[in-house]
Amino acid sequence: MKFESPKKKIAFFIPDFSMGGTLTLLKSLLSNLSKHFDLYVVVQKDIKGLDLNVTIFRLQTSNTLLSIFRLRTLCKKHRFMCVFSFMERANLISYIANLYLPCHSVLSVHNSPQQAFKHRTMLKRLASDFLYRSIKKQSPIVAVSEGISNELRKTYRLKNVTTIYNSIAKVTGVQNSDYQSPVLLTHCRLVRQKRLDILIDSVHKLRQKHQNFKLVIVGDGPLKAELNNKIDDLNCVNYVKVESNLNPDLVLKGSHIYLQSSKFEGFGIAMLEAMSFGLAVVAVDCDYGPREILKSKYGILVNDGQRSQIVDDLNNVLSKLLSDYKQIEKWRYLALEGADYFTSDKIIQKYIKLFNDLSK
């Protein structure tokens, strides 16, 4: 009689469930890896009612030192093969918690460390810098873009870095072909990094030539009130909306053009999801995500630079698109073609290889 060896145990450590794009990635990994591994999720903070169809362990603390102790205890008890952590704080906790244990730490980096650290406290910058400079060779690092991988290699001389792009479940296809009132969309956290004020200024200027469009900003965050005040001040309330409680899929189905104006990105999973619904993409060419996804042929890149120039360039590109709906249609189908490179059935094989190599 042939006995199958038990599946290797993998724990995914995510600080909390409010991390939009990261949560999307976690759900994709759980769905696609469950046939190959025994999966668990570890969190510090929890949201009631979220069903991931796996066992969820709760550390019940936001304190870093206590989280390290409790995660280490958990790893000893359940004998995980590895802990895959999301973002810098979780990376630091997991790496220290698993020192000198047989459990591997797999760290994932979703943003440019140099850009992301600029606005953090000195203590957090020192902690993150310590982490990257002391990582041992046996701790793999997964970066979500080649740009981040190159930065980690250059800045911290790390050689154990692998690029694995974020993925989408499938390419859904163009949903709304009615161009009588085009919908421009962006979906993100309402924070400075996203430079949403630039989008508002650009469409305000665009309104001088085109009347039959609207911009929908889907997301929540600390700048919500400030953005709404700006919309009121510019008298844009009839065609610019900030929405926090809309179903993203429903909004994608009804939209035509996706906009991204970020100062920096790790990858840009929201943009990729928009492409899978056949939205034409207009994005500022920031480091690092847009150019790696669009490859200068699946969407329109606008040069990054002075704020006023970005506003003008976005306005000019959008004006041309709204003047010729056939151009919007062209870029929508190119977006679908580009999105197909990032479907989970293609990307997941890299994760399977990563985890299988650890178990050897």
C-alpha cells in the first residue's frame, strides 16, 4: 500500500485584514496553493465575518515584542515548514521569531523600501534597515516587481531575492461598451503616495473641453475629507465622487478608463485588476509597477515629473481618448492582452517551486 506524505505546513502572516492589495494576494495564494500545502493564516488584528476557509491564528496583540514571542510559540507548536510574511513589520516579527528554529522565514516586499521609509519615524526606519541588512541567505525574499528586487540587491546587497508578480484570478473581459458617458476610475488607499489631488486637478481642467464623463475614486483613508473639500472648492461635485463602500467588481464592470497617479508603487494590483476587466489604462510612469505591467504597449504611460506637467499631460491624453472612442476601445483590448500574462495559473507555479525548494 502506498502512503502519501503529509502536506507541508505553511503559515501566512499578515498584520491585519485591512491591507487591500495584500489581502487580494493572500486570498489568491490560499485558493491556488491549498491542493499542494497545508495552509494557515496568522494575524495580529482580525475582522469578524471574513471567511478564508483556513484556520486563522490570532496573536491578540499589536505589540511587536509580544507578537514575536507568540508567533515563535505558535511555530514551535504547529511545526510550520515556513512562515510567509507580508510587509515590513510582519517581516521583522517573523524573521526574529523564527531565528534558530527549523521553520523558514519567507519575507515579501510590496513597496520600494527607500520611498516607503521616507515618511516613517526614525525608529521604524532603523528597524527596517536592520532587518534587510541582517537577513541570512537561507531566508528567501519575494519582491512583487523587478524594480523592488533590483533596489534590494543594490541597496542591501541581498542575493536571495526572487521576483514574483502579483496575480489576478482570471481575465473577465470588457463589460461596458456604452461610451455616451465614460467613467474614469481609480481604486486605492486615500493617502499622499497616490497623489489623487493631481487626478482631480486634471479632470477639472478636462471639463473645459469634455462634459460627458465622471471620475470615481474608490477607496478610504486619512485624506478622504481633504479630497472631498478639494472637490467642493473646485465645484467638481457633479462629476468627481469619492466612494468608500462600493463593490469594486461592480464599479469595474461599469467603467471605461483606469487612472493611476502614484508617486511610487510596489506593483499596482488594482491597476492589473482593472485591466482584467478591459479598462484602458493611463498611468504616471512612477517606480515601479506601471512600466513593468504595461510594457509600453498595454496602456498609456505619462512621464513623471513636476506636478503641473503631470496634470497637463494627463489632461492631454484623456482629452484625446474622449475625443475618439475608438481609441478607448483599442486600449481596452490591449489591456486585456496585457492582463493575461498575470493570471494566477501562470504565477502560482513560481510559489509552488519556492516552497518545494524550501522543503528539500
